[in-house]
Amino acid sequence: MTMRLKFLLVITAAFLSGPVLAADADNARMDTLVDQAVQRYQLPGIAVGVIENGKVVRRITRGELAVGEGAAINDDTLFKIASNTKAMTAAVLARLVQAGTLRWDDPVTKHLPQFRMYDPWVTRNMQVRDLLIHNSGLGLGAGDLMLWPEPNHFDRNDIIAGLAHLKPTGGFRADYAYDNLLYVVAGEVAAAAAGKPYSVLVRQEIFAPLGMQRCQVGEWSPSEVDNVARPHYRDGKKNIAAAADPARVDDFPSMAAGGIRCSLNDMLRWMQVLLDPAQTPGWLDATQRRALWTAHMPMPISQRLREWDNTHFLAYGYGWRLSDMDGQWKVAHTGTLSGMYSSLALLPDSKNGVVILINGEAEDARTALMQAMLKRYTAPAAHHDVLYYAQRIDHDAAQRRSAGHVRPAMPDRQPLKRDASSRHNGIWRDAWFGDVQLCPHEGTLRFASIKSPQMRGQVMHSGERWFVAWETQGEDAEAWLEFSGDAKHPVLRMRAIDPEIDFSYDYQDLEFQRIGDCP
């Protein structure tokens, strides 16, 4: 072999190995970020996918379907994507608009004549588009106690009927406040317009044409599908797996707001199609793609977004949050259910994206990991790791605590004795939540919702104040019981004890009237 040939071979090998070594190093950095999140937040399991320039470049999975049972999470494991379902519901509607089945500006009552809001004028003027952009005037999470905790006995007709009793806290089309109920209505609008159930439409309009083969919606069998991640809750430093799914998962009412389950591979396929129309020509035309990602409702920009991302713009599209991150356009959403978290973010101009699926209590983990992953693209010269963002999150939480934004100490909590409760015993009714029993039980007083079996617990007192200690929801969901009115017209209201309670515990929207005696 001549010296010239040897030289050429060495140069060629160096040239070819350069990109390979760079890719290996980048993969190692991504793995490190995921491992930091797992270790820092003691996550039971996680699946992370990364797209660059429209191509899947990394899939990372860690942990188990259920802690201690040995079955590892992989690319096909099903996770609850929670509110990332909303973008799929919006896409179903976009497909129907594209087909001429309905219009974005159709009155909701055209498709659902029974639809009512608290204000008759809003009822008449609510359009299909308004269902998707959180501008109804309802308060944050209004009526969510008809959706969660699951399972419960509310159906979609209950939810639609309940809207008429939820008093607005802001002006129609004037204020942003995140809600879930109107996405349930949106799913029913799609079903009414197309003449098919929502679950059938999702399979027909999204899963089948896009090849999202593992996603589940409506009624399905976990044992037949297999490889399903279980939610986990924290007990001190331990992750405890929630009960396994029943033999058949029902088509529950909140499906269109947050009920779909998908795998990492499914979510990566979803992201690729959104980033690159050429992946599925004709599936969604340019007009409807623009509609999904148009800023329909301005959102307030938090101090964190200003400081972390230099954000100047934030708005809600159809099922998506739109913003700028370090000067780049960002399209994103998160999903939160008890014991399971998701996060999806796209940078459309560069066709990059990241998706995170976690089967544990992981709000801070989701935030820190997504931030560290995205900064690799939006601010590569100054991006930080997960531990850096975890420290900033902890600092913010410490500041809130020092400002008094913390659950009050209740060292004297005691069960309320039966003889102290007789004047408030009875059946109480709220116009949208239905009946609850406040009745003696084994020498104490018990609160029990008729339609939401998980909302049951012992009535306790701390000093002179009464509260409910739930059987299954944990201390962070506890609520004060507040009585007012007179003997002829008593009123029972509820208030959250913890100022950082999940907004879906919308106790503030409840107002019970006593309607009868205990059975």
C-alpha cells in the first residue's frame, strides 16, 4: 500500500468517525439528563423521545411498569398522556372542518341543542372554536370534580347539564382560564356532527391514518393490549404503584380532555407528522394546520418563563400552547393525572421536538428535564443540566413558603365526635355535583359523595374548623367545610386547605343546600 493511499484512508476514517463520535457524545449527554431526572426525583419509570430535523434520533427508557414487579418500560409501553389528548381532540375537529362536516364558527348549539352555559347570551354565542381555547369565562378547573378522581358515576350528559350551573369568574372571550369540561363538549360536538362516537373518530381520523398502532381510546382491554405503565404515588421516599387497571377500561367521560394512552413510538410518530406535512400528504391541509397553531387566546406570561426562556409571547391555539423560547417558536403542552405526567414540545422551524412520559408524581421532574433537553437547541452555548433547573425550582418553592404560601400546620387535628355534629347531619345537594351525605359513621361523621365514590372521608376538626380527611386522596386534597345561612336555609361550602392544591379540586365552585335527613 502506498503512503498516499494510507494517508487517504486515515483522512477518510477520521472524517467518517467525526459525525459518529459527535452523535455518540450527544446521545450520552441526553442519557445523562434523563438519568439525572430519574435519580433526583426518584422516578418509577420514564420514556423520552427526541426528534431532530424531523427524524427520530433518540429513544430513552428507564424503570418499570410497576415498581418491584420487574417488567421494564420500553418504546411500546402505554402511558396516560393526560391533557396532551387535547391536541388530538382538536385535530379530530380540524379533520371534520376540512371535510366540511362542521365549521369552527358553528354555534355549539347547532350540534348539541341541549348545551347551556350559566349566561344565556354566552350559550347562544359560544362557537366550536371557543370550546378549545379556554376563553369561556369559567374559573380555573371549574367543574373538574365531575371528571376526577376516577372512577365516578358522572357521564357526558351530566357534564353538559352541569355547565349551566357553573358561575363564570371572568368575561366571555376576555379572560384565559384553563378548563377541561369544554373539551368534553368538543368531543361530543365532533361525535354529533360526524354521527360516530368520539373514540371511533379518534381511531379513524388520527390513529389509523398516522400509524399510531398502540394508542388506546374509548373502551379497551389492558390484558389484551399488554405492556401498560401503572401510575405511582409517593409515600415518603417510596413509589407505590396504583391498583392495576380493570379487565376492561371504560370509555369514561373525560376521554376527550385527557383520556388517551399512547406509547413513546406513537408519540414520536404524532410529532413527526405535525412537524413535517410530507409525512402524510393530505391528512391535514395547510389551512387547518395553521388553525391549530394560531394564537387564538392570549395567556399571561409567568416570571419563570421570562427569566428562563426570555419569553415575550404566550397564547393558546387549538389544543396547544404557543410561545417563543430564546427567540425560537415553540409549540407545546403538558399532561397531568394522578400518578402520571407527560410533556411534549416542538420547535417547528427547526423540526426538533422532545416528548417525556412518566408514570409517577413528577411535575418538577418533567419541568426540569424538558427545560434541559430543549435548551440544547434554543441556547446551546449556555444550556444547563437537570440539576441546575431542579435547584431553581426548589428556590422558587422556598420563596413561596417564606411568603406564607403554604399549607397551614394542623397539629391538633382530631376526628369530629358524633354528638358534636348533629346540627349539620343530613343530605346536601349541589346543582352540578349532586348529593353528598354528611352522616354519622362508627361514632364519627363521614362525608360521602353519591356520584364520586373516591370523594369520601372522615370529618375532622382543627380547633373550631371542620375539614374532610379523604380515604384515598391524601392530605394535599383535604378541604375545609364551612356552614352558613340560617336554620331554614343552611348552606355548606368547601375550601381547599393547601394553597397549592391541584386546580381540578374545584371546591370553590360547590354550594350545597340541605335537602333531607340521613338515611
